[in-house]
Amino acid sequence: MPASTPQNRNTDPSVWVDEYGNFLLRYAITRVNDRSLAEDLVQDTFLAALKGLKGFRGQSSVKTWLAGILKYKILDHFRKSRRTQSFTDVAEFYEREVEDLFGDDGNWNMHSPNAPREWQAEQQASLERKEFWVQFRKCAEFIPEQMRQVYLLREVDGFSTEEICNRLEISRQNLWTILHRARASLRRCLEKNWFAPPQ
């Protein structure tokens, strides 16, 4: 029997849990914010990978392949959970909060205390710090769950507009409204809790 090469070992399902389980679980938890659900999604990912192993051609690493499967498992979960709360309702949740941000012409109302401020060079440089991303995650937790899910799918996981709209059965306009409000909420939270000068 030939010696096991790294590639052969990586495609051996018996080592997947040990080698990739923690990574996949952390990834899923950051998307669904529920450890039990994340564990179920990772388990579903391993099962789907086992069924599809013959189709794996090794064009990417096993880790990347498994993460790709997990992304679609998470996206499918979001689509199914849409039945309990519509994305339109979530978008309307922020209507009152952002109503003073824009003028009648659709541009930013720069007189509003909630309007975005231009970030200085030192603020932009702080985006590289680990502490910034800790605060970013805290701010993201304040966004309604389904709005946060859409934002992560688009801005973090890199799903295309078409993929998100088709999978979640929402219009492009609804998607852009949700993304805009999520970004505005995140920005305000970061400006208040990260970029604000010390009192």
C-alpha cells in the first residue's frame, strides 16, 4: 500500500474533524451567532462533503472546499429562516432611526448628528488593529439578526448580489436597502465606540 501523501491525508474524511472542525465551527458561529446551530451546520457540511468527495478535484485545498460548502449551508439556513421574519420587515425596522440622515434630494444630511463623518488617517490606520475588529463584532451584534446575515453574506463571504437575491428570494432593491442600513448602523456604532475622542 503506498505511503499517504499530504494530499491523500487531507482528503481522508477521518481527519477532517480534527484538522478543520474548529475552524469551520468558529466560522459558522460568527455567521449565525448560535453555537448549537453552528455545530449542526458544520455537521451538515461534513456529510455533504462525504457525499461529494468523488467530485472533489483538488483544485483548492480541502479546507477551502469545506468552507465553501459551509457558506452555502449557512445561506440555505438564512433562506429557510426567512419564513419567520421577512427581510422587508427588518429593513423597515431602521426606517425611524435613519430618517434624518438624508435630505429630500437623497444625499447625506450633513447637519444631522447621525450623519457620517470623514475618517482621518489615524482612524483608517486603526482598522489594522485586532482591537478594532473586536469592537466591529460587538457593533455587528446590535444589528437585527437577518440584516446582519445579509451584510456578512455580501461583505464578508463575498456572495454576489444575484446569489443572495436568488437564494433569499429578495429583490435587488431590498438587498441594497438592507446593506445600506447595516453599513450606516455599523458606521455610527464604530464612530461612537471606537473613533470617538476620549471624554
